[in-house]
Amino acid sequence: MNILVVDDEAQARERLRRLLADTDGRYTLAGEAADGQQAIEICKTQRIDLVLLDVQIPGMNGLDAARTLAALDPAPAVILVTAFELDALDAFGDQSAGYLVKPICGARLNEALLRVQSRTQSRSPVGVAETDSNRPHAARRREISAHYRGGLRTVKVEDILYLRAEHKYVTVRHIGGELLVDESLRALEQEFADLFLRIHRNALVARDRLAGLEKRADGTSLMRLKDCPERLPVSRRHLAEVRRRMRDAD
């Protein structure tokens, strides 16, 4: 991946430069920028796959720059860098590929880069649109991991029942318990589009675990999942699509 580092502090850019150099050539530092406007101009003129973007930069702040970058074609992935735990991710919603908190350590950076790389496919040939049917799945993860009490916990994707965004994290509910990850729900939906179905703005459920819908007295609907005692709310916005997917699965 070609990576652009954006930070108004030279020392911060130098640290990321050294951390990227320690990845044994797996990632390329394609450039550096000190503000959002400069970052946008670089992305318009060069192929940039990923932007490590500091939120607190002068002029156009990092969040505004990220929204502008998201509108480019092709749009680079963006990992927000912040000195304040989770504030940036909350502000930007599901549109970023994640966040890193300063001071950045090599292990967390590598983990974030691997997540982005697993979702980033090679550029489609001119005139050929990438669709769910022709998008390769070989590069995506088979497990989702998160740091927990100094160690790394993992869960197989096939064992996941649902994914739910709650406040500052995404809860990964699996047959053996729960895992909290600092990824965005939208990014997970894009990576595993054929495996999970959105039933609410904050919830995705495993397609192969769908068991049925329940209608409550107030007219709202709940989703039943195999191997899961919980009932998850289905929003009116997604109800028709959920019903269609369940009919197709029968």
C-alpha cells in the first residue's frame, strides 16, 4: 500500500516514518503533508491507498479533510490519528477505516495496516466495475482480533453471531462470548458483505444464523438468531430488505 502521512508536527511524521520503515518493505511511504489541503492535493495527483491523518491539524482539520478525501474517486482509506481516545472515531462515524491514539506503537500500527490491507483490493481495470460477485474474498480475514489485558484475543469469523456498534466500540458477539474491537461497523460490513446482513444502523447479523422475525405489540420487529438467546431490534428502514433476504434464503 502507498501511504500518506499527514501531521503538522515534524516529530510525529518522523515517528510514523520510522515505524513504516520497520515493516520490511510491506508498505510504502508515498509522501508527507503538514495540513489537510496539502494532503488532498497529493491524493488528487498520486495513487494513495491509505492516509494516516492527524485530527488536530491547522486550517482544514483532519475530520473535514477526511470527508473531502472520501469523496475522491478513487478514495483512499483513512486512519484517523488522535491524542484523545476515540473522540475522532465518534466524530467521523463509520466512514473511517479506524483510528490510532498517540503515541503510536508499532504493534497497533501494524494491526491497523493489516486490517486496511485485507479490505483493500487492487484497482479494477478501466471500464470494469467491482461488484459483490467479482470481488475476491481470499485476502480478507478469517479471524477478528483485539488486544485484551496485554494479550491478543481472536475469534473466527464463522463463529460470529452479530456485530453491534455501541458507543466507542463494536461488540463482536460470538458463540463463545464477546469481543470488543476498535473498528468501524461500516468497514466490517464492507469486508464481510456476503456474510453479514445489516438489520439496524448499529447492527449486523450473520446471514447463516438467521432464525426468524418476531413482531412486538408496538409494531416493531426483533430478529431471532440460531445459537443466540438475544433478540435484536430490526429498524423499519431495513425491515423490507431483511424480509427479502430471509425469503431468498428459504
